[in-house]
Amino acid sequence: MIIMKFGGTSVGSAARIKDVAKLVTARKGSFVVLSAMSGVTNTLAEVVGYMFNRNQDGAKETLRRLEAKHISTAKELLGDASLDAFIHEAFEAMTALTRDFFGSVQERIIMAQGELLSTKLMEQYLLKQGVKAQLLPALDFMKLDNQGEPDLAYIQEHLQPLMDASADIYLTQGYICRNAHGEVDNLQRGGSDYTASLIGAALGAEEIQIWTDIDGMHDNDPRVVEKTKAVRHLNFDEAAELAYFGAKILHPTCIQPAKFAGIPVRLLNTMEPEAPGTLIDNSPETGKIKAVAAKDNITAIRIKSSRMLLAHGFLRKVFEIFESYRTSIDMICTSEVGVSVTIDNTRFLSEIVHDLKKYGTVSVDLDMCIVCVVGDMDWENLGFESRVLAAMKDIPVRMVGYGGSNYNISLLVKEEDKARTLQALSRQLFG
Ligand code: ASP
Ligand code: MG
């Protein structure tokens, strides 16, 4: 069995839904996972925002617009008004939720509606085409345990019995689930990829396909570097390194279930369905540098202290400060008298700096950029680190991260030097 996941833009209009329907009917027996129509989850989040600000009129007006969008899409897709009652009822129920007490239970019910609507549209269209589509409600099998993590054993046990063996296509909602208390919940924003990966693992699928309308994965940023090449193969570890930088292509949470179950993930492009895309699996490819990626808006913090010399427990104290502000650290470099770290969330920067001052002299560099080189970086390989550093001979480098995994070297540079860093690395590594 093949799992096919389509993102919001792939189901963003009647025409796009028809394109997806054509793609999936050509692969009978597949299991299709859909996001909400593009923009819908954001709009639902807006409705929730209005409700928490006690602006009922804002919420109602936004819901009215969203209802009209779904009604007109359904009309164009199906050529009739057969889904109007279903859509209207869904929005009536949402509007009703805005009348009484509004809390996190109501919030999550509202956030779940986009996927419930998009899958209904697809189901009705497929049935109309004579395709025997079975819509399996994710709320009946996609479940979180009491740690808030997906319960793969439960999913495995409950999904298979729901599936009608005579169906041509199975269809379900991405993103949405129930929590351990049975309430409607979700797998966090962007979580439809995660749904696809979990279903793939639960069913022991042949392949998990993530379809987007982004033009595949490149070995460098095509907006900055003129000649980039498509990346045809990555292993899961390389993909995990890149996910932090290229989350637009594959959500980071999607990697783990597929990796453990040994099921390949393929990134495909709906605009170019015949192209081979990028295959991600467990097979290693030795001696190859695959890609360069960058992330802006990075802040570097340095703590220098003579007390660190020969002391133990210094790093723990430093890390505890970041932990207490729920701020995750990305890069770390240490010397005998100092440590530098990077963060991408500066919400508590001034509190963190204030607390760190207890332990030494603190300095901060704003507007930095992590550039990450991914590939087979086993430390025993010769020449890879030196090629990366040779490319940097005219560019100031604030930090270098190497040896944390066997798959990457990271460089911290000024954001203003990002373009020339990417270009220099491209020439040096792929030129
Ligand atoms: N619709 C959800 C979101 O926008 C889930 C997804 O698209 O992956 O976050
Ligand atoms: Mg996505």
C-alpha cells in the first residue's frame, strides 16, 4: 500500500482537488491523507484568536467568509448544491461554540474543521466520478497517549478493522486526532505529514508520499544560488538535519515513525507528477555531500568565565537557564573559558542574558544565520571539513559545529553574509 499526503495548496481550489483526484485514482488501493484547503487552518486560528479576545462579531464574520469559500468550492467541484447542508451544519456547530464558554476544548474542535471539510469535498467528488472512496474518520483511530504522543499500537489496532477491503481509495484527515481523554485534538501545526507517516508505519506501507507544489528538494537555495541540482536521495538522518531548515518540504515529526518502521518517504511535486522526486530511506550513501541549507534570525550568546576553567557543573547551570525559559539551543561551541550557543526564539532573551550574568561576561550577536552542510560527514572521512572551511576563507565565521552527528557541519555567519556563504559553498562543494 502507498500513503499519499497532499498539503493545503494541493487541495486549495476545485481545480486543484480535481487534479489530486486524478492522481490518486491512477493509484488504486492507495491511502490518501489531506490537509485543510490552503489558508483555512490559519483562518480558523484567527477565529480562535477573536474568541479569546471576546470578539464574537469578528469570529462570526470570519466564519461566514470561510463558509462561503467552502460552499462555492463545493459548487464548482460537484456542479450542484449537494454538500451545502453538510457545510452549513459544520459552520452552524462552530458558530454555536462561540456562544458559550470558550476554552481549549472548543479551540481544538474549531481547529479540526478544515480537514473534516476538505476530505468531505474529496470524498464526494471521487464518489461522483464512480471511484469507490472510503472516508475513514481520523477521530476514530488517530490517538494520543497520556504523554501527548501518538499511540502507534492503538492506531495499528483500530485502523485496519475500519478499512473496507473492496474500496478503491482510502481517505482520511491529516493533523487531527483524539487525546488520551477522548477530546478532539491535533498533531500541531503542519501535522498532516505526521499523520501520513504514522499511518504508513501502522499499515506497514510500501512508501509514504508527501505531495506538495514546491519544486522538490535542491542541493542549495535556488533563490540565492544560480545553478542548483535536485537532490534525489537522502537518508533519514540527513533529512532530519535538513528538516530544521527546510520544514516547508517535510515536517520534522514525520521522519521518526517512517525511519523506525523502515518505510521510505518520497517527496513529490503535484505540478510535475511524473518526476522522481526525492527519496528518503534508511540506506546510507557514503562519501557524498548532499545539500546546503540556511536559517536566518539566529541569535548567538557567549558566556565567558574564568570560573569555568577546571570547574564542573558550569554547563549545566548555563543550560538550566535556557530550559527555565523554555528556549531551545541549536548550536553549541565551548572552549576552556567560554561557551557560545545559538537560539532562534528571542522571546526571553533579556531575561536569559540577565540570569547568565551571574556566571560570567555575556555578549550577544543578533541577525546571525546558521548555514548547514549535510551529507556523509563521518569523522574518519578525509577532506570534507577542510573543503567546507576553505570555502569560508573570505567570510567571517562566528561558530563552527562539527561532530555532533555524522551528517553535518554547521557554520554561524552574519545574516548579511548568507548569500555569499551559500554561493561559496556551492562552488566549492558542487561546482
Ligand atoms: N492544516 C494544518 C495546518 O495548516 C495541518 C497541515 O496542513 O499539515 O497546520
Ligand atoms: Mg505542510
